[in-house]
Amino acid sequence: MAIHDLENAFQQKIDNEIKIEPKDWMPDAYRKTNTRQISQHAHSEIVGMLPEGNWITRAPSLKRKAILIAKVQDEAGHGLYLYSAAETLGSSREQMIDELHSGKAKYSSIFNYPTLTWADMGAIGWLVDGAAILNQVMLCRTSYGPYARANVRICKEESFHQRQGFESLLVLSKGTKEQKEMCQDAINRWWWPSLMMFGPKDSESTNSDQSIKWKIKRKTNDELRRQFVNMIAEQVKLLGMTLPDPDLKYNNQTGQYDFGEINWDEFWNVVKGNGPCNEQRLQARRKAHEEGAWVREAAVAYAEKKQSRQPNEKTDAA
Ligand code: BYC
């Protein structure tokens, strides 16, 4: 088929809401941008395990510890679904991991901030997972089939994550003076970085236009960010806490919340690798990868052994 016929057939599928599947023809740039986004999403999940994993040994009760362990395990699972989805586009897992470890590939800016108190676990669940869900609910309808299906599974678990975060903060918000202060302090520190998770404003977003045409993204960064502000500005009232933005105000005319300007210098600084924990996160990932080499080698050796044994097993069975 001539290239323009392939392009037309591809565009028709997109227009008719038919998912693009791994063996379908697709433009190189579509493959590239999906590989970029899905692998960055996968990296975010596994780097995102670090700030929370940091608190497993210090969780205040058995119940909270069990919830946190389950949540961190879930993030690892999300990473696996996403790396598998990215692999269907032709990149190997090793290549993607190398790009993360060398600093070439990005991951969400949010995970380069430190988790200073127990209340940060609640704030991450409520705000960070809350932001992630809005984005991922949209991505359940993304045009690339394996990515859409991975997001459906992720969202099921993510909504539990957000609720447990909110419930954990609710308990603190009804506690002692120190617990209330800890809760407010965590909200103050995580609010602005959570807004940055949605990416640069639309006028600065290099990938959005094309990704929306290809239905990889269904909403722009600013649309999702606004949706998030509207949702959280109401939920924070239930906690009896405030958001650290003097410009946050309900606008009767638009029916939405107006909010203050994000510190974009801080955002780009973190994205470029100079946030408070960038170096620490990458070092932890590299160390875990090196120390886990024996597990990968053992798995390969086992698979080879199993394969070489197969003919005998068949004979035995007969
Ligand atoms: N941080 O053109 P734009 C989670 C980059 S984890 C770092 O708007 P795009 C969880 C962007 O990559 C959830 N970099 O990009 C886990 C681009 O650079 P490149 C993570 C960012 O792709 C554990 C440049 O800036 N979710 O839930 O159209 C515990 C220009 O941006 C960021 C996902 O990854 C950022 N915040 O839109 C708890 C969702 N923002 O690549 C929770 C999947 C932008 O051209 N990803 N950049 O060099 C997406 O939906 C989109 O990639 C984004 C950005 C909305 C993030």
C-alpha cells in the first residue's frame, strides 16, 4: 500500500474511535510519542514507589503499614503494565530502564520532592494520586489500545489510593493540635507540585497539539489542571484545611475556581534534574537495579533450564 493510503487508513481509525493495535501500521512519530509518554509514565510509577517506600518502616500502626505496603506494590504493578505496553511499540525494557538511569528519560516532577512527615503519605494519596487519576481516566480512552487497557487497570487501583490518602488526612485533621498542623503543612508543601504534574501551560506544551489530534491526549494540560483545582478546592473544606493560594477564589461567572500563578521556573528546574531529590531518586533506582541483577539472571537461567527440560517432561508425561 502506498504511504498516503496507510496514513489515510490510520487517520480513519483514529476518527472512528478504533484503537490502534501493536501490529497495525502507524506513523513513526505516533510510535515515538507513545513510546515517550508510556515509558515516562512507567518510570513515574516506579520512581513514585521511593518517597512512599521511605515511610513503610515508620507507619504509625499495623493497619497503615499494611495499606502503604499494598499501595507501593500496586505502583510496581502499574510500572509493569506500562513497560509491557511500551514494549509492544518495539522498545526493549532494558533500553527504557537505561534511559531512566542515564537521566535521558523524564519521569513525573512530583517525585523529586521529599516526604518529611507521616502526613505526606496522606497528601500524596489525596493530591498526587488525585491528579494522576484525572489524567489516567482520560488516558483510558487514549487511541493506542495497550496503553488504554493498562490505564483501565491502573485507575481501579488508583481510586483506592486516593480515598485512603484522604481518609488518612481526615483522621489527622480531627486529631491533636500537632496532627492538625502536620496535616496543613503537608497540604501546603504538596499543593503546588501537584498542580505542576499536569505539565506546562498549554501555550508552552510542545506535544499537546499533535497528541490531541491523534487522540493520545483527550484534554489539554490546563483543562485537566482546572478540573483538579475545582475538585480539590471543594474537598479541602471537608478536612477543615486550606490550600496555600491567596488567589484561589470561586468565580460565579465561570462556575469554576480561579487560582494563582504556578512557579514555572521551579517546574522546569525540577524537570531538568535540579529538584530537591532528583539525584537521590536516580541513585536509589540505579542501586536497586544493580542489586537486583542476580534476580534477573536467576529468572533467565530458570527459563533456559525449563526449556531444555521440556522434551523429557513430555516423555515422562507419556
Ligand atoms: N514532570 O508537551 P508537554 C502516579 C515534560 S505517577 C516531568 O505538555 P505531554 C503515582 C514532557 O514530558 C503518574 N516532565 O508533554 C505513582 C515534555 O518533555 P519531552 C504519572 C514533564 O507529554 C506513584 C515537556 O515537559 N502520570 O500516578 O504532551 C505514587 C513538555 O510537556 C511534566 C503520567 O505520567 C512533569 N509533570 O504532556 C503515586 C501520565 N509535564 O517528553 C502516584 C502520562 C510535562 O517532550 N503522561 N513534562 O522531553 C501524560 O499524560 C503527559 O505526558 C503529561 C505531559 C501530561 C505529563
